[in-house]
Amino acid sequence: MSGMHQRLTKYLNRSIQIGNRSIDKRLIMAPMTFLGHVALRQLISEFGGFGLLWTEMCNAKRVPTENRSVSPYFCWRDNELPYLVCQIFGADPDQMAAAAQRIEAEGFFGVDVNFGCSVKTICNQNCGAALLKNPSLAEGIVAAIRNAVSIPLWVKFRTGWRDDPTVAIELARRFEAAGADALIFHPRVSPDRRSRPPKWAYIGMVKDSVSIPVFGNGNVFDEGDCLHMLESTGCDGVALGRLAVAQPWVFAAWTRKLSVTPDVYLTSIQRVAAYLTTHFGEERALRRFRRFGFYFSANFRYGHTLYSSLMGAKTMAAADDAIHRFFESPPELNLRPNMNFFN
């Protein structure tokens, strides 16, 4: 075990209090729509090594009456509830509070407010990152949820709509004052999807401005990145997004002594395919598997060959055939994921 791995493992395995509960690891999954689904979470859970996992983004209007057996977003396995946070989006404080009450009643670890999604269809509803333009309303949403539930309350947010860390600092203070128990901060301006690197220095500024835990997020692709974010910003933990999709075993690899062997790539993609089919049925499974395949292909030197084959598959059986063809000979692995698949 390298010295860097030992330092990282020692830090990530320290417990931390989140509101009225605690987690025993500081490496968590970032919320991701169409990617952080129940099938991927099932595989990550089997590897272990994480502090918490997140659902996909759920519409607060629907959550109070949502049928978990039908919904592709508000669904879960019962045994993951003790370490699962449900993320919701919306612009009405009362609706957000009602959604949080359903989430608490179902037994989730916590609830997370999405103030980070910059997708046009979400922002056009005055939701997600659009709410950062209205700090008073954003603060009011957090306060309404806090008054409605006792489970840990998270807020995921970006820098804001202009490149000014004072905006993020003010938002963080407002969220803490309104009752947030922890923050996940992605230091990019909202209009910038991934065209420029996140400014990690802003994470340190946000961390210094509040007393609640702050988890950094953005462009952590290997152990060196993770340790550098922790040591350079002083953040309390790290939320992994795209890398958790490409390498579902990453939490176990970084917090334990998991030895990653070449066969884990084939078995992992096969298991995700099987779990997707079980949870979503053929048609939905295929759409989500293609999204997963895009990020997973970043692991390989010729990953574009795998992804092209998966995109051309019309059924999950055809996708399985494409996987077997790609792995007939051991594929060359990238030392670091191919960023062309991550942008």
C-alpha cells in the first residue's frame, strides 16, 4: 500500500456527524440523474466502501403520492435506505417540505435539495441552479424542509451564475442559517457545464465560512485528485460523480485494500446490465445502460469501440453480445479515465 493511499484511506475512514446521524466514511456518491439509479447503487453497495449513496433527482410535486413500484426515479431497495439520501427539486417551499416528509416516512437516511442542476429544462421551471438567482427563496425552501423533518438535510449547489466566490459563501451561510446539516459544493458557475475546470479554491472558502460539513465535488478522477482536494481545501469529504459510474468499485478501492483485477470490468458491466433489466424492464434498461456505457467506456484505451457497439444495440441481448465481443481479448486499460467520455 502506497503512502498516498494510506493517507487517503486514513482520512476517508474517519466518521463524521451529519445532523442527528453519523456516517463512518467521508467518501460519498454525488447525485446524478439517469446515472445514480437503483441498479448502479446495487452494484456499488455490493462493493461497499462508501459513506452514503444518492437517488436520482426526484420531482417534489410527485413525491408525496409517487408509487415506488412504477417511478423510475423515486425507487429503491429496502436494505439501502439506512445509507440512502433522496434528492428533490422544486421551487415551492410547501411542496418541497411535503416531499421531505414522505422521504422521512419511508426511512431514508436524509433528504437533499438540488440547487445545482443547470440543465435548461430544470432551470426553465425555476428549479435547480436557477434558484441560486433568488437566494431568499432558496433559503426559504431549506427552512421549510427543516421545519418539516428531522432527518439530515443536505444542499447540493454551485458557485452561482457569475464567477464570484462571495456569492457561494453567502449562499452557504444562508443554507446553514436555514437549517442545512451539510453541503455538497460544486465550484463551477451554473451556465458552465464542464467547459472549464472547477475552482477548488472556492471549496476552501465555502468551508471556512460555515460550521457544518462541506463535501467537495468536481473533477476527482483518481486517488491523487481526492487527496489533493481534501488537503488543499480542508473540506470534510468528497462526493464522487462520474468516476463512481465508470468505476463502481472506487469507494471500496479508496477506503479499503480492495485489489482491482482486470476481471472486475467485465463482471461489473454485466451486473449493471442484469440489475437494470430487473429493475426497469427491457426498454428503460437499454436507454439507461447506454448512458452507463458511455462513462464506463472511459476506462479503456479503445473505449469508443465499446460505446459505439452499445449505442448500436437494439436490445439488451444485443448489448450483451457487444460486451462479450469487446472482452474476447483483454482490453487495454487507461491509467486515468479518458476525459473525452467525461466532458
